[in-house]
Amino acid sequence: MNILHIASLLVVLAGAFGAVNYLFLKLPSAIGILIVALAASFGLMVVDAFLPALGLADEIRGGVRGIEFDEALLEGMLGLLLFAGALHVKVADLKREWLLVLLMATLGVGLSTTIAGLGFAWITGTPLLVALVFGALISPTDPVAVLGVLRKASLPRTLETKIAGESLFNDGVGYVVFLVLVGIAFPTGDAHGEGLGGAAELFVREAFGGAALGAALGWLTYRIMRRIDDPPLEVLITLALAFGGYQLAVWLHVSAPIMAVVAGLLIGDVGTKYGMSEETRAHVDTFWTLIDEILNAVLFLLIGVEVFAVAFEASYVVAGLAAIALHLLARFVAVVVPVVVLKPFTGFEDGITRIMTWGGLKGGISVALVLSLPDMEWKPLMLTCTYFVVLFSIIVQGLTVGRLATRVGAAPTMV
């Protein structure tokens, strides 16, 4: 199948599974589509087990691998999703929470990577550097999934800003940490493999280069949009920024996710306030909301069908269950340490540690990162463990975090 056939099939399936969810399951859209896709995948596996002559599982498995999930997300969908998420976060709100967001997106990611990596090495016997790569790829949270659930919980605006900001920057920083560790664990002879010096250079270039590029492109786009009053054209310009900026960042070897977040924040705040008419703002908001929802439906569908690429050996399943507990421990430490550090200087909402720990949902980026790893003996195990963590995170945590937030979320107070 060519790319048009694949895209058509994914959209048709996402629409069909979304309808099944709406009519029968009535779960949040993206989670419902994931569950229906997962059920359909397991159903096909059962049919294949009883009727092996049909060869259904092998044929579908080949088709799933042909989709190139990691490339589709990391080099296409991720930029649009992060840009869309950042558009709805106001810089003024983010400034008030910047210190916690900064600590959680840097110190928190580092702590989560270390704890998850050390634990994974101890549980599975994986070499330490490879285990740290696993820790890095399950540390990024899924901002869209958690925000879609939490918005229905009527959280205080300050708490929603903390979660939104941390999730957006956590993705970008986590991706850079992953690239650095992959460069050390699997040296290729370039700057990625020149030890700690090369790793530090890579981190600075990726993180700060991505932020600088996003700010420059966002500012340039804003200045152009100020001179235009044509809503469809301005929507097209924002789409060009998200698509073109992401690809330019990839070409320049700077962090494309961070570029998308910074550009989205600038357009969503300064651009909507000073560069767009009321009609244009409505067009841009509606367009990017639709893009966000459609891409998330397709993304969660892909996560559901990726089960065909997972190995379900008994030892892998046991490791996957242990990885779930490990992911929760790593996330708890990544949340509680920054909160404790800032506790003497600021107030926090009731239950912030519980909400942000349980609300640190993992998603498609973790699956894409593990699929992007070079072939090696530990990759099937890492893929299975990542898949277990992602499914537990989205289905169990995603369906209960809203109720937890409603129960414990309150006005700001000292933790």
C-alpha cells in the first residue's frame, strides 16, 4: 500500500472505532478508540489461533510494521500535536508557574530516567546504558491525553497550567535526553558517540537550538500575520509554520518538539492577541482543535494495532508488569522532589503530588521512541515493557485521573 492507502485506511478505522465507542462504550474519544482497536486486534489474534491457515496475524503484522509508526509520529504528527497543545496555553499563566514547570521538565525528567533505568537494569539484567535509554523513553508524558481528561475535572487554572506546561516541555526535553543516551549507548562515530562532551554538546544544541528556532519562526510568522486580514490564509500560515518549522528543525539537527512548543506558545499568546482579528482567532482555534482531535484519534488507533508488533513471552509479560510499577515510582519521584524543593517558597494546590503523579500519562511518543531504536537483543523486551506501561497509563490512569482530580483538586494551599 502507498501512503494514501494507509492514510485512508487509518482515517476510516478511526472513524469506525470512534463511532463504536460513542454508541456503546461512551468513553473519552481517544481512549475509547484505543480500547476498540485493541479489542479488534486481540480478536483477530484469536481468530488466527483457531484458523492459522488464513494467516491473518502475519499479514496484519506485516502491514503494521510497514506503517513506520516511529517515523509517522516523530517526523510528522508529533509536531502538529505539540503545536496544537501549545496554542491553548497562555504565556502569562505559564510565567506564574515557570519554576515548577522548569524543574519538572529538567530535574524531573532526569530523576525519572535514572530511577526507571536503574530499576529496569535490576529487574531484567539489561546493560545499564541500554536500561537508561528505556528510562528516557518512558519518561515523557502525553500532554494531549492528560489535558483532554483533566479539562473535564474543573481544576483550578493554576493546576491546569502546571500540568499543561510540564507536559509540553517534558516531551521535548525527554526526547533530547533520549537522543543523548542513544548516542552514548549505540555510538556511530559521529558527535553522538563522543562521550560526555559530545552528549553535552548535543543536549545544548538540541534543546536551546530548538527553542531559539521556535521563537524566531514564531515571531516571523506573527509579524507576517499582523499585515494580513484573511482568516483562511492565516490558518494556512499557522499550518505552514507547524509543518515547515518542524522539518527545518529536523534538518538543522535541533529539537523539533521544543521548536513546535515554543512557536505554538508564541502564536497562541502574542499572535492571537496582537496579530489576528476576532474572526481569524475563531478560525485558527477551530482548525487546530479539529487537527488535534483527528490526529489523536489516529494516534491512539495506531497504539492499539501496534500490539501485533509486541512479543508476549511469559518472561516479557512479567517484566512488563514490573515496568508499570517502576514507571509509577519514577513519576512520583519526578513530581515530589520539585514540589518539596519549592515548598518553602510557594503555595500548591491540594493533592498536587497525587494528581500530577497519576496524571503523568505515557503515550505514543514512548512507543515511537522504542520502535526507533536500532535492532538489538534487548529491543523486543523493551518494546513489550513500554507497551504495557503505555496501555496501563492510558487506560487505567487515563480513565481514573479525572475522578482523582475532582476529588482532591482544590484552591491553592501549602502542601
